[in-house]
Amino acid sequence: MSIDNLRITKHGMPDRFEQMGYPSVFLDRPVEWNVVDQAVKDRMDDPEFNGGVINFYGDPEVGKSALVKGVIIPNLTKRYPNIPIVHVDFGDSWEKYGALDGKTQFIIDIAEKLAQVTGEPVVDLLAEKGKRMEALTDWMRATLTLQSFDWNSGVDDVYILATLGSREAELVSGFKEYTRRLAEKRRKTVVFVLDSTDQILNTRGVADRDFLRLLQEELIVHTTDTGLYVWVVSGRKPFEPSDRRMERRFQSCELEMPAL
């Protein structure tokens, strides 16, 4: 199913009631849910290499977070109880991810969340007997460096940025190998859900574009190339493909306010 650049309007129910803190008018979104549901089904039936990134965007108060937290995550959990779901809300976490070391922390966090929901620790999977060890070495060196780094040591910003850049490359290497081995071992769909991604696109210029490049061109491209990962991305602004490799992966939907 493709819904490229489609404006989706869903007429809500006239009576409002509260469920998980959201009015029913925002929760009655079967069209949008069906898009996510189909993407998961496709990958459960067989690896699917097109699509893989579903982008919901729209104006403030249109119900994007309600869709993510009140429809998509609960429905996925209910219908596919064995499918791992990794959820990150940038609105709640941007103070951390918008910091100087935010990109490296983001990679560590989503890897650890994925390990929690799959029961496959990053280090354990990277250290499996008979597998190449470079990714494990990269991951361990990067995480240990970041954990022990003294941000108040008086070193200049150039040194800090150089250190972060080196560690970021090592973390990306480890994350790619971890998610690849996880896909090979489990052969099951995994869903990443990112909410409030307008935080990435909003105010920080070059640093934001760097974050977007990392997320799209490194993490998303790699995982969707396995045919088993789905990314649901929600924010005020379109999460547009950063290069041509991303174009075949995207399904974009602009949400409108449900009519009463």
C-alpha cells in the first residue's frame, strides 16, 4: 500500500470520551492505522524492501501524538504481542538529544531499548562465537569513552567534536552489525516509533541536519535494507527523504484535524 503525499482526513465521532487522555475524535483513525498494520504484515509474510518508513505530519494539536500513543502503539501491542516496539518521543527527550553528544546518546539509547524488548543484549549478540569482532570492539570503545569522558576538563570544543565524531562512527558500526544479526537471528519484524521529530528539524541548523543525516542515511537505510524493520515517524514537519536512497522507503501522510 502506498499513500505517498496523501492528505488524509478522518471524520471523528460526535461524542467525545477520554481514553488514555485523548479524545475519541483523535483515536478514530482507521486509515492511518491500516497503513502501519499493512507495513508490518508485509514484513511478517516475507522481507519487504520497499516502504519501511511511514511519516505522519501535521499542524500542532492535529492529533499526531494521540495517533502514535493512543492508536498505533496500543494496536501493535495487542495485535502483534511478539513484535518488539522501540518508542522515542523527541519532545520529552530533546534536552538530552539536542546536546553536543546527543547523536551518540541516541544511538546508545535505541540500541539498549531494542535489547530490552528483544531480550538480545547488544554486547552478547556482537560477541557471538564465530562472528567478526570488530563491531563489538567499536561499540565497547565508544560507549566506554563516552561514559568516562570529562566534559568539564577544560579541553577545547574542537577536541570534543573530534572525539564525538570518532565515537559516533564506532557506534554506528556497532548498531548496524547488531541490528543485522538481530534480523538474521529472529527473522521477525521490529518497529521503531519516533514522535515529535520536528525537534530535529526545528532550530539548530547544521547540527539538526547532521542528526537527520545520521538517522536517515545510516540507521534507517541500514535497518530497512534488511526488509524486517519498520519506522513510524511523527512530527509537525514532513520528515522528507534526505537523499535518493530514502525515496523508495517513504510513505508520507499529512494529518488533518478530524471533523466533528
